[in-house]
Amino acid sequence: MRTMLTSWRRPVRQAVASDMPLRFDSSAAATLSTADELTCMRPAFVRSLSSQFEVELLAARLSPVLLDDHSVAIFSLAEHVGGDQADELERRVLASGYRLSNPARYILAAPLLLAVARSQITPQSLASNPPLRFEQSRTALAEAFQDLLEWGLRHDASDIHLNVRLNEPESEVKYTVSGRYLAPDRFRRMPTTTLVDMLSVAWMDIRGGNGAVFDPYIEQQGSLVKQVDGQSIMLRWASLAADDGPSVCLRLLRRDTGACLPGLKQLGYLADQIAVIDRVMLSEGGVVVMAGTVGSGKSTSLASLISRLPAHRKIITLEEPVEYLIPASIQNSVARNLNAVAHQSYASKLRALKRSAMTDVLLGEIRDVETGQAFMDLAGSGVNVYTTVHAPSAAHIPLRLASDFIGISADFLATPGILKLMVFQALLPVLCQQCALPASALQNQDRSFASQPQSGRQWGVWLDLVRELYACSGESWRIRNPDGCDACRKDRLPELNGYAGRTVVAEINEPPGGLHQQRPAMACAMHKAGEGLIDLRDIEIRFHAFETQQARRALQNDDTMSTTRLRMVT
Ligand SMILES: [Zn+2]
């Protein structure tokens, strides 16, 4: 296991060491590669002084330690041993009246350093057996990973992004919170080696993953379950072997049971939309397709929809992996990773599914030919099917399903009764009702809006344009207060000041011949802006500029006029 953690870290180290300007001669540093070497070092290791020197935040890179001759050594990652922070730490050690050991600095591998700095390794524990000692450094990395995870959950993040830069000493940890891609201060400047070791340890718990070990040079996927505050959290792991190093995206799935699933109204669906959904769900057979972009909450809505089905229906799910625990349903996680065995197991699962006399099937995401065939197979057999697809609007759903990537025949999709309902949804930030400002505040030359290039006068023109487009006075429109208030301010995430959660804006299409007239999702968003819930500027960001809307409308009017003229001529 130790070999696994260190084997491909070496190229990183070499690249780093050659690039760094060094004042301290790194060759003067001693190396402690293993817990055994730490045990044998003389003078002997006593304890970490990280908390005494208040440098716990540096623990992943540097730690001052007390030795049994009362001297102090600095334990460090290889790439920090000659750095400014080590120099500064050395000055502080001397200023506190300690003597430096000889050698003064030691290079340790990330897991060992973390375990020392977090006082998980002590002279007593070093006297115990070696496997246990390695277990402790592994524990330190697992704890650091847990820390990343807990921060994400506390801030309601949907994803954690670990962007490893193999050729740089530090890498990036970002989170998606309320749909925004943010880098919290707390995880700035994460040592690359620590991050890679942490990912290696985390990968050990992966289920249904491709590869026995975390490999930065290939794309990997899988899932793992972690416990946080008694809550079960599933992480869906997807890595991209990018040019600079692996970019690992971890989707956080709170496996709450259906009792905690929000209802459609709570999610943000409007009363008339819920009425259409309820009516269509009554009919037997056919497919409900939920579309949206990545992170648009479509799986949540679908789970919420299915949890409303009456108890006399037999519901089976086939997901990759199961995202929400839906009460009274029989759920199946399938891994369809890039190998043949996984494909066979998907096919055999599907065959077994068809013999289980169910009435309703939740079929993960339709994204390739294999899932496309499962879609045709099940929809053609007369059961109720619920599924998701990536598409930019409800109207694009049939086009996407019939695309070469998925390959469902257009004739099949056009068969009456196959496509029952097509829903598109997006998530938009909701304004904090305690501190939102009237939209007219944009016209004041307020310094809070100085970051935006438009002048107050230009905002005035823009507001007039929106008023004209939607033929309303816009008196109830409001905008985000960038200063926030006590109710909405988030710890060190000023980008989210003035917001309080997100809401669904949806459009619902019944196929041709259906009763429901389409209302675009952007119109739904404008409806909510009219209630003072959404900032108009967020609507532009999510859909398109109001100016574009105006141009499109003008084009449509032109078309109508020329068609009329043509009729008059003929
Ligand atoms: Zn507020």
C-alpha cells in the first residue's frame, strides 16, 4: 500500500524541486520516508509543536517538532523544505528560545507529516507494531478528506472539485455552492502531494470503480459512501485526466429518505405546472423525461415525482448510482464503467427487471446507445418510465434522444403514448427577502455595483428594455444586495451574499396533441422576478440577454409580416 501512495508521486517532486528558488540547501535536509525511520531517528522524536506555535494551518506542509535533546526540528514536505514559510518558522523557533536540531530540517511524506502534525503519531504509538503506524498516517489523510467533505456539506455544496496540478507545488480545491464555482480561503494553496495522497486513500473505499488504485493518468469513475454527523453521504467520483493533472469532481448526494425529499411546490414548480404533472401521471404507460443541464436538480425533481406515486404501484429503479432513497421502491445501483463485465451486468439487470412485473421504472440518465436501447425496450413494453437527459430546453428532448449519441428512432418517439411529458428545469438563485434592493437601485451610482461596467444611465436603458419586452412596470422587481444581511451572509463566501437558496424555473411540454401550451422556462423565471424572488440579471446569465430576446422577437415579427404580405400577393 505504501508503494501505491508514493510510486507515481516521484515525478511531481522532481519537477517541483528543479523549479523552485532555494535559499536553504535542500540537500542538507534529512529524509524520514517511513514511520520506522521516524522511530529510529536520534535525537528521538517527542511531539509536534504545531499548536504551540499556532501553525496548525500549515500542518499539511510544515510542522515544528520537539526532539528528546530539547532541540527543535522542522518537518516538511520536500517542496517546502527550502521555502519562505520554513525560513520564517525557523526564525520563530529561535526567537522562542529553542535551539535548532542538526540537521534542522527533515523531509517527510505527506501522510506521515499529517499524522505527526495532528499528533496521531506519538513515541508511544511508534513503539507499537508497524502496520498500525502506517494505518495512522492513512487515518490522517482520510481525516483531511473528511474535512473537505464536511466543509462542503456545511455550506450546502453540490460538488467538490479537486484540480490537481502535478507540476506545481500547490493545487486547487473548489466547491460548487448554489450553482457557483468557488474557492474557499480555507483550502487555498493545498499541497499537491497531500491532495494526491488524500485522493489515493479516498479511492480505497470506492465501489464499482474502474481501477484498483487512484490513477491520475486515466479517467476514473465510481462512488463511495461516507458518514457525516450520522448522515449517509454518497460521493459520485468522476475524474478527468487533464493536461496539468487529474481533475476530480465529487458530486455530493445526500441519501435522505423520501420523507425528506422536497415536494414539487417546495422545489419551485408553479401551481399550474404541478396540475399538468399530476394529470399526466394518472395515465398508464409512456415516458416522463426530465431535462436540464448538469447540476440543475433534475434527479431531485424526478425522485420527488416518483415518491408521490400511490402504494399500489411497483416501482423499480436502475441508477448509476442510486442518488436518493425513494421509499417503497426497489432500487438498483448499476456501474457501467468502461469494461465489458459492467456492460454485461447492466444487460442482465435489465433482463431481470423486465421479468419483475413492475408498473414504474426510474431509468437513470439516458446518455448513450446502451441506455437508449433500454429506454426503447422499457417504453415499448407499456410500463411507466421516468428518466433524465441533458438538454437545453423541453423542445430539445426528442432531438437529443434521437441524436447519433443515443440513437432512439424518431418514429418510435413520435408514436402516440410513448413520450408522455417533457420537462425542462433550471435552478436560479433566490434573493434574500430580508435585504433585496429594488431594481431601481441599479440606476443609483452606488459603489456596490462598481464592479459592473454599466453606468447608472445604462442600467436605466436596460430596465426600460425589459419593461417594454414584458409589458409591465417592473415595480416589484428586485436585485441582490451584495452586502447581504445577518440572515443571508455566509462565512467567507461573499459571492453568495444576498441570496437564500435556489428555486426551480421549469417549462413543461406535452407532446403534440397534448393539452398543455408551452411556456418557456425564461418566462417562468420572469414570473418569479415579478414576485421579487429572482434578480433579473441572474435570468440573463442563465438564459440569454434581454437584448437577444428583443432581437428574436423582432425577427419573428418580420417573419409574420412577410408571410402575411406573401399571402396578400398570391
Ligand atoms: Zn439578506
